[in-house]
Amino acid sequence: MSDQPTGLTPEIVNAIIRDPSSPLYPSQITVFCDHCGTEKTADYMVSEDMTRAQRLGVARKHLVNNEGWEHDADTGDDFCPEHASTTA
């Protein structure tokens, strides 16, 4: 359930929200760079059966796949594009 489609249009979001059988809803999630403190806040489609960590994982996956962020699974740290691969 952690696959976040890219480029959800307002029409798609409205269709998901209006579908009574859809478990998805928008949630605003912020990820911050553990090197410089840069924050990235956006809305992501999640479901109520997801844990807090899974919801954060949706945001992380989107940022890594689409916006040049890096996530270190061993430490749990996140790095903005400016500090990706420079985890000093």
C-alpha cells in the first residue's frame, strides 16, 4: 500500500475521496532533512489501516523516486537533494 502514484490530479483525488468503497484519503505529511532541516510538506493518499511509519514511508518513497531525496533505512535519516549522498 506504500506505492504513491505520481502526479495525482485534483480530478483523481476527488474521485478517490467520493468513492465510498475507497480506503484512501489525503494526509499532509512533512519530511525534513536530517542534515540541514529543510522541510518538504505535501498531501499524500493514505489509508486508515496504515501505521504512522507506513504513511511516512509513502512520503519518503515519493521524495526519493521523484524529487532527489535520499532515505537511509539503517539510520532512518532523510536527506534533501542538496545533501543526498553527503550524509556527513
